[in-house]
Amino acid sequence: MKKGDTREKILRAAFKAFHEVGYNGTSIQDIIEAAEVPKGSSYNYFKSKEQLAVEVLSLYATTIQEAMMGSAESSPIARLRTWFEESIRLHEKWGFETGCMVGNFTAEISNSEKGLRAFIIQDFDFWNAAITAILTEAKEKGEIPPAANPKELASYILNSYHGAILRGKLARNRVPYDQFLHFTFDDLLKPMKTPSPPRSRLKRRR
């Protein structure tokens, strides 16, 4: 899309408003005024506020994904830690004020907004699957115990991270994020000790 495209202006304005004020705190009129586009033009591109929110969340997911890509770590656990560190850097760039847009929407939407709810569930499922894949690789390489369940572990880690985001938003600092990193990677996913090879017994000379 061209930078001056009306649709893009609306998306950019909606992204900022939804992230800073929230879904329920933002009206279509607020977005139109912030985008500085003709009144009613949003309905030429988006049938409803819910549809606009879905597209904004898609853009947000892409932003997070791009921030977390590019790690060349050979260790799956090290790669996973880099993922989260990059995400935290992005939240720090935002001043820890806005939190996670997906998490914010989760707390705001009603049961009537089925399309938006389904998209958010799909988004969480995507990240859970991505973490599960990395933990499965870590299990195959012996970085986590053989008895570990990658899918359940991924769900726990993702839930813990969103709890840290919520606390970080409240505290306006990275302390909850650092606690998440410490207990997740220095304790829960602490590298397993590789057993040392048995020493060969030397025969004593008489």
C-alpha cells in the first residue's frame, strides 16, 4: 500500500489507538479523526469495528513476529530466550505502558464478538505451537528432560509471559519481565548437565 493510502491511514491510526487506549475505549470516530480521512470512509474498507480490529491484530502479530525472528542460535533454548528478549525490548521501547495488544483485547472483548475472539484464540495457538516446536527440538537434543511435555510446557511459559506483561504494564518497568526470564531459563529450562564419561580403571602394578 502507498503511504498516503486512506486504508493504510485508517489502519495506522487504529493500531495506535487500540494499543494505547484499548478496544472499548476507541470509537470509529476517534480513528477517523486521528487518521484525518473523510468521515465515513472507514466503512468503504472495513464493515465494522470488529473487522478493523482483526486486521490491526494481524499487523500487531506480524510486528511481534518480525521482532522475534532472525536468531541464529544453534541451541533451541537459547533461541527461545532470544525470542522473548526481543519481545521485551519492543515492550521497553513502548515504555511498558501499552502491554500486549492481544492480551488487552482478551480482557476487553465480549462473547458477542465471536470473530474477534476466534482470531485471538488462533493467535495464541500460533505462538503456543511455535514455542512447542522449539521445546520439541530441545527435547530431541537433550536440552530438557525426556519426560517433559513440550506442548504443556509451552502453554505454561506463554501464560507466565503474559502475566509478566500485565505486571510490567502496571509497574511501568521491566522487573516482572526479568523475573520471567530468570525463572523460566535459569530454573525451569536450566541446561541439563551432561554426564561425564566414565573413567577407565587403571590396573595397579604390583
